[in-house]
Amino acid sequence: MDNHQWFKEAGYGMMVHWGLYSLLAGEYKGRIVRPYAEWSQSFYRIPNEEYGKLTKAFNPVFFNADEWVRLAKECGMKYFVVTSKHHDGFAMYHSKVDKYNVVDATPFGRDVIAEIGEACYKHGLKLGLYYSQDLDWHEKHGGGYLSNHIRTAGTSWDNNWDFPNEDEKDFSICFENKIMPQVKEILTQYGELCLIWFDVPMTISDAQSRQIYEAIKQYQPNCLINSRLGNGAYDYVSLGDNEIPTEIPKNLGEVDANAVDGFKPSPFGLYESAATLNHTWGFSAYDQDWKSADTIFEYRTRLKKLGINYLINVGPDHLGRIPAPSVDILREVARRMGDL
């Protein structure tokens, strides 16, 4: 089946935000981060030297990729998207480019992406990977330093607590030495990917977006690319976080290709809304404001009628457990949809 047709028919997927930030669980030295726990390092301005100590404590003894993927399948989901690297720069796979990864830097020592990929293959779901192609707080030359006049979920888009001198920053160094090589790694180490989910194009240039796009099509021609790669290089449109529209506008007018929210022209008529079950994407022990099964059922029904894919996020805790309320909501919605 054509990959565009597959995406349109798939309709429903699971997203997972999981990383070192899951250990903090939305709290640091008595302060609670809201709304996004995965932004903890920026929100609390935690130095890399201190944040890096979390690697020594990351040992999710209850992580079971088979259980995660089986849950998604039982709930009617057709694809599974997981963070391979978020804005903190920590890779959840075995990267040879940077030792700051789950295999080399933690006592856990296992390749999370490899295990999830194997489980997806076993259960017939397609694997997609989230990768932060612009922001990287572990790197002096990570992106975002030109955009700190724009509101952010943390205190800054870049790491300006460890690296305060913006005049010394050059995103092309991070792009050439880490981002581009890691994109090639995830394209070549984990079999067929249905998509790569990029995020917040704050600094990336048109040429750099095109370089990533062309590399993906070279290594995996059928891999779809979302609109947050930036600069109009995409196969399908990611709507804003938790954006659940009531209609697809007929006339878009002029749009900002790098805006995270809203509709953009879709070359193949493909759209997706990624959304949370509470407020945060990464695990927070303090965010217990869960959407009801009624609400999620209504959203899923509405998006299905519009032909917009629904990518629902879960944020496992530091031990590798998907929160029970997430499981309960997803199962109840699946029961009502006739998936269970």
C-alpha cells in the first residue's frame, strides 16, 4: 500500500515521551513545573553537569516494550511514535555519535528504541520516531538562541544557563556534528520507519531542513516527515499541540511554514493532531488533571470524521510504567469504538 494511503487509513496512533526528565516527575528542589515536565531542565535551569547525574539513576526495571505496544494495538492504534531524542539532548537509543545515550550512560544499558521496534514488528504496528532537530540543551551550539523573545515552556529555548554568550553560538556546528549524524543513525539502525516526528523549528535554516528531508528520502523513501521539520519540507501537517479542530479550512491564505500551530497546505491531504491525556507530555506526578474518556471519545470521533489522524501521548514514569489513568482512559475509549 502507498505510504500516504496507509497514513490516511491508519488514523490512530500512540506517542510516548520518555527520558531522563521522567525521573524528576515534574518536581525539582521543591518546585513543581507546569505544564510540561519534559521541559524541566529549561524550566529549572539545571546545569548539564547536574542534569547529567540523572543518567546514573535511570534504571526502569518495569519497562516492557511488548506491553506498551500490545496496549496500543489492543486500543486500535496502528502506529507507535516514541522520543528518540528530546530537547535535553539525551538519546533513548544507542548512538555512536554521542555517548550521552541510554545504552552508554545509564545502568539500564538497553536500547529502548530497538526493543520498541522489535515489539512493533511482532504486533504489526508501524514504528515512528520523534527527534528534536533544533533544540538541544546538552550542546553549546544547540538551537533556539535566536528566539528567546518568544514565549517558551521553559525559561529559554536554548541552554543559556550553561552557555550564556549567544554571540559565540553557531547552530551549524551542532547540526553537522550531532543532529545530521544522529538522523542518519535512526534511519539506518531500526528497520523501516513509517515517519519521523520533528519539533519546534526555531533556528534551522531552509537548506538544513532540505538536507534532512533529502537524507530521509535517500535512506527510507517511504518514511513520512511532519511539518515541524521546518521551512516547508514535509509530507504531512502536524497541527498544534492538543489542537482538535471542528473543520478543515477551505482557504488557508498566507501561513508561516515554521509555526507549530494551525493548518498548512498539505501536499498529500494528510493531517495529524498530537494530544495529551492530561496536560504534560513527559511524566509528572503532579498532573492528575486527566481528560475524561467521554472527551477523548468525542475527539477521536470528530477527528476520524474529518480524516485527521489522532496521535495520543502517554508519559511513562521513571520505572517504565504507563500511568494507570492513561491505560484506563484508552481502554474505555477503545471499548466504545469497538476496538476491544
